[in-house]
Amino acid sequence: MAVIISIVNQKGGVAKTTTAINVAAALGAMGKKVLLVDLDPQGNATAGLGISGGAKRDLEYTTYDVIMGEVRPAQAVVATKFKGLSLMPSTQSLAEAEIKLLKFENKNMQLKKAILQIRDEYDIIIIDCLPSLGVLALNGLNACDRIIIPMQCEPYSLEGVAELIAIVKRVKKSTNRNLQIMGIAFTMVDSKLKVNREVMRAIKTKFPEDIFFNTEIPRNVKITEAPSHGEPIMYYDPASKGADAYARLAREIARKCKAMEEML
Ligand code: ADP
Ligand code: MG
């Protein structure tokens, strides 16, 4: 039975999608059966795995159809050319769900209902959430067991993450009792920047120490290039610092998932 992890941060551009794609690919390469769910109308995770332009238009079903309850989730899942990795793609149409879902009685639980149907078929399901805290994002928070928060080392990151954690606590109290934060991962870290280090130290004092992953993701130009080639970093440039960092983060995540399975 898969551990379901949502990658969440209501701020855009903090490396949610980058983390989702590269962790998913690294876990797949480690021999896990992984499903990446694209829960963002921007479809960046879909494009980053090589489905863009015509291939995107040719998709029969997407996360939109699944979340609206119109097709079984397995019908929307497509194989990728990367080891162990399947994808539930998304397109701009998903934006309509944000409005249409409001009519649903269980509007925040639609994704959970669907994902439970395919949970047994994977070891890990990763949901790449959109930058918002609206109904779609709440579907992401309710469908998962754990969340990972990518965070940039900037002074104003703190407020957003504090707000997010408050919402996670609320969801946990009301509709997703077992929800826990798996960890916060610092992304786009520039260790040459002294201010980056100082901000990181300041941020760390605000949270329990064990909430942070040991792995920090460095700013790395190869990570920026990989999506336009439709490949995770470990395939695009396996020798890059970015590939190494995401492989280490994936191993940390795998260990935490294993500890969690033993608890179940
Ligand atoms: P989000 O999904 O949170 O909006 P993205 O994953 O799309 O963020 O990342 C935003 C931008 O930053 C993208 O252009 C991505 O390629 C770039 N990026 C992410 N992580 C890194 C990194 N470690 N080094 C360099 N560029 C990065
Ligand atoms: Mg994104």
C-alpha cells in the first residue's frame, strides 16, 4: 500500500514541482513503484516528464477527469519512459475544477476518494500541488498521509510556511487525522551567499529541529535546464550536483516511508 505524499507550499516558484519530479524519478530508479499526480493546472510536472505540446493535447484523461469523478484514476495514469515512474497528468482544464468542485458535497475529498482506488498498486504516490490554498490544494492535503514543504532560504518564506502549518493542523483536526509533516526541505540553496546561511539559521530556530531534511538542494543550473528537455535531473545530467542532492533527499524520504510502513 502506497505512502501518499503531497508536496505543498502556497507560494509559487519554491521548487515544489522540481522536488516532485526529481524525488519521484529517484525513488523509481531505486526500485519503488511510483505514481506522480500533477495537481496543478500549469501542468509543469507533466511537461517536466516530457509530455508537452501535442502530446499534452492528445491526453485522453487527466487529473481533472479524476477529481471530478468522471473516470477511474487508473484511466488517467500514463506510463513514462523513466524507471518505475507513472504519471497522472494535468492540463489547464484542471483550473475549472477549482470552481466546479464548490458544488460537491465533499469538495475537499474528491482526490482522496479516487487515489484510494489505486493505492495498492504503488509503493509511493507523490502529489505535486498548485501554489494556492484553495479547494484543489485542500484536496491535495486531504488525499495524503504526509506532506513535504519545499522552502527557499529567504526571510519572507517564514510567514508563508507558518500559515501553511496552521492550515495543515486544521486539516488534521477535521478531515485527515493521520496527516503529518514529513519534513521541510530547503531548496535553491546558494551556500556561497552568507545571507542564505544566516537566514537558514534564523528559520531553523523557529521550528523543531527534526522537521528539516538533512539534505539541502543547491541552486544548480542543470536543474533549471532539465524540464525543457522533459527529463528529471538524474537522467538529464546524472553527474550534476542537483542529481546527487535529489538522490540523497529521495533516500531520506524512502527511509521515512519505511519507518511509516512498519508503524502501519
Ligand atoms: P513551484 O512548483 O514551487 O512553483 P518550480 O519547481 O516550478 O517551483 O521551480 C521554479 C523555478 O525554479 C523553475 O524554473 C525551476 O527550474 C527552478 N529551480 C527549482 N529548483 C532549482 C534549483 N535547485 N536550482 C536552480 N533552479 C531551480
Ligand atoms: Mg509547480
